[in-house]
Amino acid sequence: MYKKYTQKKGGWNSHVRKLLRMTKLTSFFLLVGMLQVNAAAIAQKISLSEKNASLAKVFKKISRQTGYGFMIEGAILKAAKPVSLTVENGELEAVLTTIFKDQPLKFTIGEQAVIVSKKANLTPLNTIRNNGKSPNMILQQLGRISGKIVDDRGEPLAGASVKIMQTNNQRQSSVDGSYNFSIAPGSYTIEVSYISFQTKRITEVLVKEGELTQLTIALSAAINEVSGVVVTGSFKKESVAGLYARQKNAATVTDGISAEQIAATPDRNIGESLKRITGLSTTDDKNVVVRGAAERYNMAQLDGILLPSTTVMSRNFDFSIVPTNLVESVVVSKSATPDMNAGFAGGLVQVNTISIPQSNFLSFSLGSSYNSRSTGKDFYGYQRGKYDYLGFDDGSRNHFPEGLNDMSNFRPGNAPNSTPVAEVIEQNRRIGGTERLGSRVFKAAPSQNYQFSIGRIYDLSQQRGNKFGFVGSVSYRNTQSIDDITNIRRGNWSVVENPEDPNDLNTGGIYSFNTTLGTMLNAGYRDGKHQITSNNFYSRVFSEQMERITGWTFSEPKDESTYRHPVIREDDRPVFTNLLQNKLSGEHVLGRVKLDWNVARVTSHSEELDAVTALLMPEELANEVRYNYIPGQATTSGGGGVAQRDKYVYSERNLTAGLNATFDFNIYNQKQSLKAGLYHLDRHASYEWTILPIVSFATLADPYKDRPLQEWGNDMGMENPSKDPFYMPSSYHQDKYEGKDVNRAGYLMMDNKIAGKLRMVWGARYEYLRYDSLQNSMNMQWTPEVTLRDSVRWRLLPSAHLTYTPIDDFNIRVSYAKTVVRPSLMDNSRFSRYNAYLGRMQVNLGLESTAIDNFDVKLEWFPNPGDILSIGAFYKYFDKPAEFYGTNSISGTDRLYVFTNNSDWGKIRGMEMEFRKSLGFIAPEVGVLRNTTLSGNITLLKSEVRSRELRYEQDDAGNQVSYYIYLRNKRPLYGQVPLTLNGGLNYTGKHLGFNVTFNHMGYKTFITGVSPNLVEYERPRSQLDAQVTYRFFHDKAQFKLNMSNLTDAPYRFFVNSGKTYELKTDEFKVDQEWHDMYKYKFGFTDKFEEGYSTKENGYPEQIGDDQSFTRYIGRSFSLSLSYNF
């Protein structure tokens, strides 16, 4: 008997060893860095020569030399004795020990100050180590003031003088404009001065014990007549001005969401949060659509660095792999300036993480969730690996050795030119058995998530603002979800249903097991003139998604004779994805010139390991229907896709470098800026595939009806070659795609302030792209030619953004920008594969770049801090937009294919409105209303496309050539969502908080085509979410109850059925289009109409649109606990 063959390798052990080494090295260097910084902070050198000097005088000299302040009550200071000592280059602790030797006082060295108290009140203390108390415990009696100094455009001012008037304590703002004080509780006045700007004093700055007072101060440029005037304002008014400076002075049309706003939603990842932003919608909570422009027209950046595509066969990024707890903010730029990467038409989604924290923190959170359609329910899946919960493979899926041979010529018996059976046996042995295959039934467990974060900041010199800080975070999440498919009639599945037969259904589920590990370690140093930052992000995702459908196929619909029982098709895809980004950046102020630079390396590695396609056929027994796995037919090319196991490996490496210089100058006392820069991006990608059909020469009636799929490996010894199963890879089943491109750019940009109320940001970007296909194999015996038509390598991309501020707090924006969306590396590959999400085989035809002209007009009003009312309009013209085309032109019998190809042109016209308002204006004295905010946004748009259809013919030499015909009738652009609506009500009390959010998406063009029966739409969908929070333990701990999709809203798709339209002419002409020949029947349009049942043709049928796909995701309830130490 042939033995089971399972190839086991030490993949897990090697991953663990690498991970442990990385962890140990990271921890070692981090610990050494922390110790060095702390030592540098305490070991300040002091030189003194004093005789009978007052203690206050000595303290003042030490403070000047070290930057340390002294916290002491006046009454205590009176009890001090005179000081006499001489010291040269002494350390702070040693000098203070000498001074306090005969004093009735004691001291404690904290992070930023020396605290002095009576001996009688404290146990003897020498340093922060006494009694095991940490410096944080002792310094809790201090408060902190922290913020940024910015100009009236929101730009940071480095080197500004910041002074507390009561203590004469003075700092210089760092290169990013930040400053920081530790000070005793009380009310203070802060004075800020900067060359060419009016000096400003802020009164009533209240500092509370152990709390942080945040204050961003906006300075105005000095005018000659009033250059000596000191402007005075209150803390409340100045915090408003600082907030306005950030909100209203962006150069372009932007929207975003902060970490605080994200925390007030039940969103687990950024993919879920993006739909909260004005003008944004998402596809399956993963991919973003901005202003109706489909996923491929948007770009993703992490800390300013372009992220690679996570979708193999299209230009896309899966935002669900970025956990929300690692993010500081998300900003979406909807119009481009020359210093931005111009590869977007909808929006540039910029995900930002923290580098240098404002204060020390240590936090931990844990949580779990329940889903109404998943938790505790039957969960189908193949055999799990031992380390799936950790996101790593244990080797049980590795059945793809190198150097496999083509077995498509094997024939049993003594057939001529047949591959010897001994080679088949040996290759079967090398690949291994089928023990892992075959569905099992588990129980879906509740999700679980854990997160740990730490942030530390060290003042190396308080007066000069020298700081070192780092932020580290580790998160873990495991979810097991079931998407309940109540209807599927697309792709291979039957599209015709009998309305009188309730059993004529195609149903199933998508069973998703997901483990996400996320780590972040950012660190930075800054002083008044320089800042160096290192950003490091790593995400490891294991996602196994199994689609299991029970139903009737397109070619074999339900009847009462041959096809009384449905078949079952399983598609299991275990994917291990690594995303690693390392970035080093710097900012330097050199007089009037500000230099910033960055270098980064981003790698994405996705390994789909042992993906399985399997078919189960029904067998009618006396009292039941049994389902049996069947092998593919060895006589069919490629095995027919009936049973196979595959491996797909996609790797992309991006190297990025950027250099920017900004020169500030004045014209008529108005600040102007000239900015220039260079950009370089080098990308390399490869995609390798190994496809192993499992086939047999046996007929369907032979012997596998009683054999579980897990036991097929027992029969792979080929003792009976005419019946035994074997692996039959062909030459095109083992190959690869490899490509690279280089993108270089230079730009020049002016930022002009005119007459105080007018701002113009304008310039141009000059971009170069070169694409090289290094290897471009195909994985099917037939595939269309891939034609690379993009011959334009250099492009000039001008832009201009005008902002007019007629009155304070009100902006009028007008902008234009030229952008270009380049194909992803895989867009021009010849690889084709069934796309479970699209329900079709996806085929690339070759793409060229899409050039876009973007026009924007927007009115913004900021009546109060955090409040906004805006309305805007936009217009976009696309030259050669890329789209997904549904087609039946290959088989002629079903709709199995979707092409990626360019249309001729497209247009989008739209409007956006947004508001956010505190309800305190109703009754300012009512605290509940003051702490409640109402918000909402709406986007309306309309698009049209001039399509073109690819045709093939043979020339006189018999070669296949392609050409286009252009369609006269217009249709909506692929991916268009004509209506998106968001609303929210948020209350934040002292302990209790709640938030309710509503999201609505209108009709979406999911797949397009040349006629309505090929176009698939997603029906409108609304989702209601809620959150309740409670803070306790002095706001250090928080419970959070999240409730998502409270109405259990489904995702629903449809196609306009051929039964809903009719011929409007009998006259046939060459090149007639659908609109020339057909019209919708009375009561039907391109929107969804369910229609009615009839027997007009002698049999029951439904006259109405075909409901192609319906999927329910259930209601989710999660509870989490977080604690800040």
C-alpha cells in the first residue's frame, strides 16, 4: 500500500529563530539607548566657586549650566544655610550632595527638575532611586505645558523663544516648533518671540498637578509700524488660534480623521475607519474609493512613504492590515501640490504614526468580541497548522518542492511518448499526501485582541529643546468570521431561478480565520535646528479564507431529472503576508533654509501556501444524499480545475529617497516660501506560481466515492495507473512574472502670501517612469496578448492652489492639479486567475498610464475650535481610465471573465458638504450639550465614460493583431459611488462617553461592460454603529463597548436582466451598440427592480433584475479594557 507522504520542513523554526534574534537585538539597543540618554541627562557638568552664597543664587547658576529647574517653596528656602564650595566639571548629583550635606533640606533629581523639601517631611533621598520610587511617582506633583509654535499658515517655527514670565524659565522651540515645560501647578503667563514676528503673551495658562496642558501658539508676521508691540491674549483664545492654524491653513483640499476620532468608533483597522471621512467609501472595508474614483486611482502612504500594492493583479492597498491603535492620524489629500507624489486621482491617503511623544506613557489593552452570525457557529475549514494562531505556518502546507516535472504527457499502459510511471510515483512522493485537505467543521471562537504601547521622552537640554524620544507598540488580533452567502448567481453559478421552487438556491459561506501581528518602533532626536527620526513598522497577517458554495452551475441548472441535487465547490486560500517599512528622515534649519530628507525601504511578501480548489458531487442513496470529492480528469488539459492545490508567492521591494529644500523670505512684510526637491522610487516585483492539479484516468463512477480526500495520498503509489490519483502539473503551471520600474521626479513650488488675505501655492512636478518586464509568462494555454502602449515616459504635472480669506475663520479655495496614475507592476502581467471576490476569471490586457485633470472649489468656515462647515465642488477628466470589464466574448456561453483595460476617457463631477458642531451653543451653561458634537458629511457625484472595446483579427501573414472600436453611448465610470453619507453624534463626559455613527453608500458600479447584462452593481447599503465608554481610576482605565452593524445590513449585488429590456428596432446596422437596439421595458431602469413572477411563456419565471450576490456579515459586539500606567 502506498504510504502517506507529507513533506515537513523547518519553516516555523527558522521564523522563530529570526524573530527572537530581532527581538533580542532591538531590546538590547533600545535599553542601551535609554540608559545612555538618562545618564546624559543626569550627568551634567558643573563648575562653581562660591563663598557664603545664598542657596537661591547657587540654584540659579546650576540651572543656567544644566537646564534643570528647582522646585522649592519660599518658606523652605528661608531655612537654608549659606553655601561655600569650589568645584570644576562636577556632576549634578555629586555637586548637589555636597551642597545639601549640612542643609536642613533634601533633594530629588527628576527628569526635568530638582525638587527640594525639608528633611523632616521626607525619608532621606539622594537620587530618583530612593525607596524604590520611580521619578514618575515623585514628579506627579508637577504639571506640564507642551505644544507647538506656528506661523499664521500653520507652519512650525523653529528656534522661537518661549518664556514663562513668573519663573523666567526659557526654552527654544525645536525644529518642528515643539516646546515643553515641567512646572509646579498654578496659573502662568507665557511669552513667545521670534524674529520678524510679533511677540505674544498668553495669560491664564492653568497647570494642574500631574496633567498636561497643551497649547499651540500662532504668531503673526510683524509689520513695521507695530513691530514693537506685544500682543496679549488669554489661554482659551490662543488655544483656539493654534487649532485654527492647523485646520484652516492647509495648502490643498484635505480631510482626515484623528486618533481620538478613530478611538470613538468600533473600527478595528484603518480600512474600517476610512469610510468615516468626507468623500470616501470602502470596498469590503479594505480598499478605498475616493470621490467616486476606484481603488486603483488612490495612493497609500505610511509616514510619508508609498506603500506597495497588496492585491496581486491590480493596483490596490488593503488598509485592513494596519491596526488603528498604531495610528496617530489619517489625512486624505484630494488635490496634489508639486511636493506630493502625483500618482492619484481620487486621494492620497496618508497614515501617520507617532515618532516623538509629548509625554511618557505606558498602556495595555485587551478585548474580545461576539458576532451574531459567526461566534459559536459551525466553521468550515481545512486542517489548521499548529501555529496558525501565531500567524506562522508549521510546515504542513509546504507541498511544493523545487524542480517539479511536467506530467501532462503521462498515459497509463505503454502509450508512446508517455512519461514513465516511475517518475510520476517519485514526484507524488516528493509533493506529499493529502492529509491536510478536505473540509472539517470547527466552532468559530470569539475574537481576541491585545495591545501594548510605550512612549518615552528625555530632555537632554531644556533650554535648547534637545530631546530624544521613542514610541513602541505591539498588537495582536485573531478573528474568526463567517460571511453568510444567501444568494450567489454569478460566474460559474446558475443565473436562472425558478420563483416557485424555494430550493432553487445557490448558498454558502465565506469562512475567514485571521491572525494579525503589528509592531511599531519609532524613535527620534530633535533640538532647535535639527531633527532625526526613524520610523519602523511591521505587520504580519495570516488570513485563511474558505469559500464553500452549494448550488447549481451555469451549464447544469436545477431540474427534476439529471440535476436534482446541487454540487459543492470549495475554494480555500491560506495567505501569509509580511509588510515591513524602515524609514530614516531628517529636518534641518540652516538660517532661512529648511532641509528635509528621507530614505526608506518597504518590502511586501505574500505567500499563498497550499490554496485548494475542490468539487464535491452528489450521490443519491436510499435515505440520503452523500457528497464525494472527485479528482480532475487526466485527459482534460490542466485537469479542468476540479481538484488542485496551488502556491502563489508575490514579493515587492520599494526603495525610496527624497530631498526637499524650503527657503523663506519676505516681500512687503509678507512671508513667502520657495520649495524645491528631488524624488526617487525604485520598485521590483516578482510573482511565482506552482499549480498542482490532482487528476485520475478513472470515470466519475469509479472508486473515489467512498474515499475521503484526506486519504487520496494512500493511493498515489500508482499501483493501478488507470484509476489512482496523481499530481499533473504542466509547464505553464510552474512559472513566474518579474518586472521593475524606476520613477524619478523633480519639482519647484512657490508659496506666496499676497496682501495678507490671499495665498497662492503653485508650481510643477516633472516625472519620469521607465517600466521593464523581465519575465512575463502565462499560466493558461490561451491568454490574450498583453500590449504595452505607454510610450510617454516624461510628464510635466503643473498645479496651482489659491486660498482667499476675506474674513477670519473663512476660506475660499480654488485649485487645479495635473496627476498621472501609473500601472502597477502586475497590471501588465500575463497571469490569469479566478477572482473569488469578482466571481470571475481575471485577465490582464495591458494597461497604460491614466492622466487626470483635477479641478476643485471649496468654501470653509471654522466658527469655533473643532467646528467646521464646508461645501465644495470638483471636476475630474480622465484620459485612458483603467477599468474592470465583464465579458462573455471568450466562451460565448457564460460570464466567466473580467478584463483589466483602458477606456478612452472619463469624467467625474461632484459636490461635498461637511459639518461638525458642538451643541453648546444651544445652552452654554449645560455641560452635556457643551460636550456633545454633531457631525456629518455627504458626497454627491456623477460620472460618464467613453468606452472602447478590444477586437482581434489576423493580418495577411496570419498573425493576431488587436485594435479598438469606440462606443458612442456613455456609462458610469467603474467604481463610482454616486452618494456617500456619514453622520455622527458624540458625547464625551468626565467618565461616561458614547458615540453613534451612520454610514450610507449609494449604488456602486462594481464591474462594468459594454451592455447592461454584463454590468454588475452593488445596491445601496447603510450601517449603524455605536460605542459606549467609561473611564475610571483617575482616567487611567477605560472600558469600551463597541456595537457594529446594528441592523445586520447585507452587501447586495445585481445585474440588469435581459428580461427587463426589449428591442426598439428591427433594423440591424453594422457596429450597432446596445442603446441603438434596446430600451428598458416599462417600470424598469438601470437601478434595481425586483420585478414580478409570471408564467407567460408556459413556465414560472421572474421578470426583474438578477440578484447576483447577497452576503451578510452579522452584528458585532466587542468589549475592551485599556489601562494607562
